[in-house]
Amino acid sequence: MRQKIGFIGLGLIGGSIARAIRQYFPDYELVAFDKNKETLALATQESVIDVAVTTIDDNFHHCSYIFLCAPVSYNTAYLKQVAGYLHEGCVLTDVGSVKTNIHREVEALGLGPYFIGGHPMAGSEKSGYVNSKAMLIENAYYVLTPAEGVAKEKVTGYAEFVQALKAIPILLDYREHDYVTGTISHLPHIIAASLVNFVRDTDTEEELMKNLAAGGFKDITRIASSSPTMWQHICLKNKDCISQILGEYIQVLEKAKTLIDREDEQGIYRLFDSSRSYRNSIPASSAGPIKKAYEVYCDIIDEAGGIAAIATILASNNLNIKNIGIVHNREFEEGVLRIEFYDESSSKRAAKLLQKFRYIVYER
């Protein structure tokens, strides 16, 4: 019998998982519900899904997996609607970055034998199905949080399915998951959003801060461009963990302020030295939602055709450029021209190629 996979919501993550399934399991039947009819039309047109529905109906019978891919607060609301379509061989899962609430609701509804929470630690500052891609979850950690009543065979089968989609499964208790992701994912988004708003609110009338913002500021605030609706839901659903983590982080900031107020030279040095050492120990291949940028910086003379010459060299050697532009504020960067690539091998090839043509190149 042909395997059937159901999707409730087809945004960035749901769309990317659906694309990955279509790529690696082309014979599977994919059924999707989404409130956005344009999303369903596009997914159907691209042959990513086989059946598009505007209500959760009998098309979800006989699914091997049902993925809840709506915002976290909506996923819990959909549980009752999909409960009637669950059967012994079905795995009900979600893709939310907060797990406690949905696990509690699953237990309250008696759906534990079917539920294995899921969180692919991948994403983008851009949202929606139009930005989805099969490779989004490739080599990304995919956290599984099984309910207490689910069979081990289902957990093993789901982990193998995740591996077949080229992601890396990892098992966690849902409470541990929420604290870990609260620290490494939710807190950074709050910091980024708060920092951007702080700059906006304290900027000069001429917007000097905005216009002079260096690469360092843009790097650490990039995730502030993420979906405000999604992060509103996450903060409300992981309220207790985030509040505790924010309190602990505020104490860390207070200690940093005290070091500076006291002109504690050794303490300030240790602050930056220890953070540098730990940061450098983190693997370059990020498993988190904001992927490492593969960038090359190089010096060019300010003359007509300078950028075009470099673009031609790279294109003639089959190197695809993701982004390219002049760096106006080089306080923390070397090189006049910033070139971003889709993968590490391309950036390394580009660096060697440009050096061959006697450009001065700086790699990050």
C-alpha cells in the first residue's frame, strides 16, 4: 500500500519537510491542509503535494505520519481535529520549538501512544512556503520528544525516517528540550529584537547608528527579521523557561556592567577571552535555525566594471553567488567587497580562484 503523509500547515518548515519527503520518497502520497489557498495551489503546481484540502477531512485517513506544522499555539488546537484519523500504525508529530504545552495537551486527550514531538533545528529569517527548500533540514539536528505512552518501535521508526531525510535525530525529554532551546534559540531572538529596538529608540535624528551599523551589529541582529507572529507564540508558550533564562541573563549583564564600572581590567579581559575560547569551540557547521554564512571578502579598486569582473570570473568557473555587495563600514571586517556563497566548498574555491587572479582575499 502506498505510504501517505499528512501535513497540517505548509509554511517554511512544513513545506521543507514535504519537499524533502518528495525528493527522497517520490512515491509517497502527500496530503496537506493550509488556510492559505495560494500556498496549497503553489505546492500542488510544483507537485510537492498530491492532495490539497481547505478543511481537515477524511483525506487524512490511513496516514503513516501526520505533521502539525502550524504556529505552536495552533498545533495544540488541531489535536482534537486530527484525533479521529489516528490509528495504530500512525505517528502524530509536530515541528514546534516549544514542547511542554503540546505534550500536556496530548496526555490530557489520551493521544500519548501516537505522539512523538519533533523539532527540526533549522529555519530562516524568512518565513512561508515560498521560502521552503528540501535541503533546509539536511544535516540539521532534529529533536524527537516521545510521549510516555508511545511504543519504542515507533520512536525507532521515526528516527530512521528523519535520517532518511538527511537530518540528524536526537532524543530529548520535552522539558529538557524547552530549557535548552530557550537558552540557545529563544533568548538570542529576544536579545536581537531588543537590541534593534534599543538602537532605533536611541538613534540620532540623522539616524547615524542605523547608517553606520557595522557587520558585527548586523550579524547578531539578523534573526530580528524573523516572523513576529511565530516568536510571539513561542514566548507565550515557553513563558516559564524564557522568564527564568532572561532573569539569569540579566544577572550576567549586571556583572558585566559592574566589571566596567569598577574598571576591572582582568575581569573584563576574562569576559572576552573566555567567550572567545568557547565560541571558537562551537562547530562551524551550525545545526541551529540560522545557518553559517559562507563569505569571502576581497579588496577591489573603485572603478567601473570591478564587481562585474569578479562576478564573471566566478560564474565562468560554475560558482553561484548568493549575495554580493560593497562593505561601507569595515570596523570589524577586512575587504571592500563581500561575496556570500551557498556552501563552504564554494567559498573556499572562490577564495583560491580570486587569489589566482591576484585579488587580496580575506576569509571568515
